[in-house]
Amino acid sequence: MSSASSGSSPSVAFTGSNLICVRGGRVIFTGLNFSIAPGEALVLLGPNGSGKSSLLRVMAGLLRPFSGSIAWSGEVLANDPESHAARLHYVGHHDAIKAVLSVAENLRFWARLHRPDDQADEAVAAAMEAFGLTRLAGVPGRMLSAGQKRRANLARLLAAPAPLWLLDEPTTALDRHSVGVTEKLLQRHCAEGGMAVLSTHTDIDLPGHRVLQLDSFAPSPELSEILL
């Protein structure tokens, strides 16, 4: 495990430069840089309130940074946000499960966004099997437990391929077996050239991952006053 670089280079695919994030009238982090190349995983660490979730939302294009920029292979994301949305999966604290749709229908929705229709059903079946959801295929989202919703949300990583995964505490509410499935899924994704960024408060088996300590980018009181 090594520390994340504070700079960027032309070879990396996904970069952030001089990022400042402000939420609710408070400066969350400042002067933050990151770089992620294909095959790499970046783990965000830090105490509650240090900006792990905010950074993931900035990376996903769901939250605009107060200052700084994010780029994919040198192209600033703000210039083409739709292309960026199509290349990533963001799994946040709130599981994106439609209450009225069954588990299979939820996954089929995501699969058809990223695969031809004739491949979607096979991909959905494989994803449900991997996360132990096959017997729940016809159960509406509103009937699922917290752990089942989390497994269904993570299963879309398999059902619908995307090169960039942004995961906010992905192992929350999972049993030990499902944690192991998620770890193997992350390992395979990176081995195949994918990229992953995740926050966590627990140890995760992800060999070779790099670390970004969010509390290292906490603003000084003086800087907060200047910015706000």
C-alpha cells in the first residue's frame, strides 16, 4: 500500500487538480489533487466530516467543486458531463433501488444502459448469482432489507460494466460473505484495467491500493475566512 501522489502526469486517465469543496457554507477540503490510472484503486480515509463522500460526489460530477478541475485523459469533465456519467458507477449511502421494481427489474434497467438488450438478461442473472440474490429476483425493492438493498446496488457493477467505480463505504450492512464477494469484484475490476475509488472505515482486502488521507487537506481557519 502506498500513498497517493499529490500531482498528476500525462499518463493517468483520471485527475483532479487544486480542488476546493464548500458545502453548507463550510470549507470541507482545499488544495486536493488526485490521479488514478487504469488498473488502480484509491482508498479515501479520514474522520467523519473530512470530505470523503463530498470528494466522491465531485468525482462523479454530482457536486461542483468551489475551485479546481477534474479531467479524464486531459479533457475537463465540465466540458462533457454526459460522457463522464456514462463511464462510471457511483454507489452512495442511499441505495439506488426503485421500490416498485423487482430486484431483477432494477438490475435490468442498469444493464440495458450499458449492454445490448440480448446480453442484458444473462448479465443480470450472473450478477444476482454472484451476490446471492437469485431467490429474490422477483421481490420488490421496498421489501428488501438494508443488506439486500446494498447487495442489489453492488450487483449492478457486474450487470452494467463501467471503467470507473466510485463507492462510498460499499461494505456497509454487508455480511462477511458479501464483503468477500465485493473485495474479489474490486480486485478483478482493477486487474482488468478498471479504476476504483472508495471510502471505508474498515479494512478491505485490495492489494496494491493507494491511500488518500482527506484530513490532510483540511483548511486552516484563516483560509476558510478568505474563501467565504
